[in-house]
Amino acid sequence: MSRTRTALLASMALVAGATGSALTLADTAAAATPCTVDYKVQNQWDTGFTTAVTVTNLGSAKSSWSLGWTFAGNQKITNGWNAQLSQSGAAVTAKNESYNGSLATGGSVSFGFNGSYTGTNALPTTFTLDGVTCNVDDGGSEPTDPPTDPPTDPPAGERVDNPYSGAKVYVNPEWSAKAAAEPGGNRIADQPTGVWLDRIAAINGVNGGMGLRDHLDTALEQKGSDEMVVQLVIYNLPGRDCAALASNGELGPTEIDRYKTEYIDPIAAILADEKYADLRIVTTIEIDSLPNLVTNTGSRATATPECDVMKANGNYVKGVGYALNKLGDVPNVYNYIDAGHHGWIGWDDNFTASAETFKQAATAEGATVNDVHGFIANTANYSALKEENFTINDSVGGKSVRESKWVDWNRYVDELSFAQAMREKLVSIGFDSGLGMLIDTSRNGWGGANRPTGPGATTDVDTYVNGGRYDRRIHLGNWCNQSGAGLGERPQASPEPGIDAYVWMKPPGESDGASEEIDNEEGKGFDRMCDPTYTGNPRNNNNMSGALGDAPLSGHWFSAQFQELMKNAYPAL
């Protein structure tokens, strides 16, 4: 199971020369103490250390919080994440960030930091939450003196904290060849992208193409003596993508048994082959599924009959749970559930409900939260990574940015802030405090000549937002082959706190859907959101689709889009 660090660190503390240590601070009488603090030294070397802290609120709900402690030695914090950290002498204060101030009764929040020390790295003994002392139950031991040699790699098949850290990532030769064949495409043809298993036949290969074993065997060749990540997209739920016809799949709404026995079970059997035990296999679990059960059902204007069916029969939840359970049994598989994007579930009435639906799926069909290594945001979408010319807290003429037509009362303006906030929410409802996030940056660069160079004019809040926003879509709800989009940040590990990696899970150049109806045997329908003449529906507030014309079926090569993505890349190629 992923990231069960408390037990791991506790056992490590008994071994001479261990690098990790843990201290759990718990109340002996819940009514007398406001919190539980889990303070873990995750890594330690001769002059520094990395620590993760989880605070659980046992008192009344809070809209902001401040945790204090005093170092027992001469430790100094050098940098941190998910909290505002300050230090005066040995005294440390950690205050909430703007996105994680809410702390319900029984809720948890996590942050971390790097520090330096000399001598011994003694654990702090007292913590206070908003000035009230938490009792200390020292269930761990002091950190031992650090080893002089760096820690060794974990045994084959044992999960690491971040699979992307220190690893190469598999370059799909089929995608690479298509990219290299395009004028200028050799500039990015060596980038790693996801391998999409979007139908049962893809397991063995479609139309003479590479199957799953072919990809894994090629990954072993690329690996050499290095660590290697292989990225798979698990994407074949019954009644798949109930709100978008372009990405419908081969299985009908009731075919959950076929999903299990003909799709997930064969994939799990291949991944469990000892031959592939040295690979780090990252799975993106079922994009375009669970958030639909929140946003596109019931009495909402955005509801579809197909999504109502999938909510009623429970097969999205069952399918995701089954996939997590079976794939999570393979010790070198890292499951990341699709978490939508800020332009889909960033609103108050979608955000928490979606997180709770993720939890429901993660505990269905024999799965547990320990089968979930993390979540991925913005898969195959276009939402900007960072909007740097305005924030959610800005206002113009007495009107909040949230009141602008573009933001439309959303809590988030970009994917990084959304992903970090979603991570905090998920941890607070029971997912592991070491949860990692991925962000798909394959098509959210929004560079080129139309990229704003500064904030918009302060004439009114709409002028301010529209003049400064990088994301140039007509509406946040537009998702198909978007005109003006560009390649985003190149794949990289640990780019921001809480983010395991930026990835190109959607291979640039592969279409989102056909711009007109095309007969096919892949189960893919025609969605008007891929038609550039379409005037919209409630899911994009009845705006134009913003889609490029002359697009092929989803997953098929779209040369014109590939060229536009390169032209508008940010950072530029």
C-alpha cells in the first residue's frame, strides 16, 4: 500500500543508523486538548532534514489556525510548503495559507518543511494550536545520528514517496514517431507521454500497434540502470464519459462485469509479472468519470440522462474501486485518481462533494485509501497552470474577481492552486497525509502572440480579468481541441509543494473528438462541443465551443492542432 509512513518510520527508528523518525503527539483526554499533531522526520542527513506535519483539530471548527512549537536543539527552517512558516530563535509558528484555513472538527491539515541542524536533531516536545497546548504522547524515539552514506534505493517493487523523483519517464515510441514526423516536431519528440488503454483491444494492441506488454518491454530497454516510470491511462468504464459523446467508450452502462474480467483483470495480471517489478508504473484512473456524478446529475441544468443512469447504477464508483483494488495489489503500481480540473469542480457546491465521491470510490469493491497514491488534475484539459496577473483575492471597483464573468464565483483561478487545495481537502477526509498530485500540462501553456504581459486595465473587474488571463478560451467549460492553446510546462518531478510532477498524460497532437460525425467502430460519438460552429449548452454557459475545425476522432492524430500547440507553447520551444 502507498505511503504508510508512520509504521515504516516507527520500525526504522529501532534500527541503528536509521534516517527517519516519527513523533506522534496525542491527547490523553480529547475534551482537554485541542489537537493531535503528527510530526514526522521523513529524511535526515548530516546537516539537514525534511519533516511532514499533520494537525488534526479536536476542538470547534476553525476558519484559520496557527500551530506553534519550540525546537529542542539549534534547528533552522530553510523552506516550507502549505503553511506560512516563521521562526524567532528556537520558536516556530506555522499559519494557514489562504487555501487551507478551514479546519473542521475532526479535520486535518498537513504541511512540511526542510531544515538544517548541527549536533543532534532533537524532536520538539510541545505543540500549541492557537495558543492552547496539546498533550504529548511520545510514541517515537529521538532521531538517531545520521548515516554517513546516503540511503539506498528501496527494493524492487517497494513504493517510494514520489515515483517521479530521480527517475526517467517512458517515451512512447509510437507517439514520438508521429511527433518527429511533423515539421519542428523533433523539438519535443523525446518527451514522455501517457499510454492510453482506452478499450479492451488496446491491451494487446490495436491494428498492429503496440500492446501493454510491448510498451513495458520497451520501457525496460529505455530504463537501462536507471529508475523508470511508465504512465498508463486506465480509461474504459461502463457508460464512459456520460456528459461528452466524443469520448464515449465500448462498454454499455451495465457492463461492469466485462470491465472487471475483460479489462482490469488482464491489465493487473500483466503488471504483476515479475519481469516488470523494477518499473514504477503510474496509472491515471478513469478520467471524466467521478466528477460527472456530482455536476451532471439530478436537477442541475447541466445534468444528462446518461449521467443520471451511471449515478443510479453505481458502476462508476464500483469500476474505479475495483481498478484501485486490483491494480493496488501490484506493489510497483502507483494509482492516481482523476480529479477533474478547477473549471469543472472548483465551485463550492462541486468541490467538497467531488472529494467525498472520490473517497466513496476509493473504499468500494475492496479498495482502501491506501490503494491511492495520489490524484491528477487537468488530464487532457486546457486550464492554465498559474494565472499570475490576478488572484482570487483581488477586487476592482469594489467587486471581487470572483464576480467576473470568467471566474464566475469559482474559488480558484488556475490548476496549481486548485490541485494544492484539493490535496488538502482529500487529506482532511481521510486520505494519506503524503498524498501527491499530478498536473497535466500537455496543452495548457497559452503562449504565443496573444499571451498577456501584465494585468488587465482596472476599468472594471471583467476588463481586469480578461486583459490579464493567460487562458484564452471563450469559457472554462470548453474542452475540445481548443483554438489558441499551446504546450505547457515540460514534464518534471516535484515542481511545487504537494505536486509529484507535471506530466504530459494527454499526448499532444491526439484529437479530443471529431468536429463532425464520423462513422467508426470505436464507440465514439459526435459531440457538438467539438464543432466550431456550435453555440453551446449549460455546461459552457451557452458560449461558442472554441474548437478547431477538421478534427478527427478522439485519440487520432490531429496535425493542425499539433502545429498550433508548438506555435503557442509556453515556455516557448
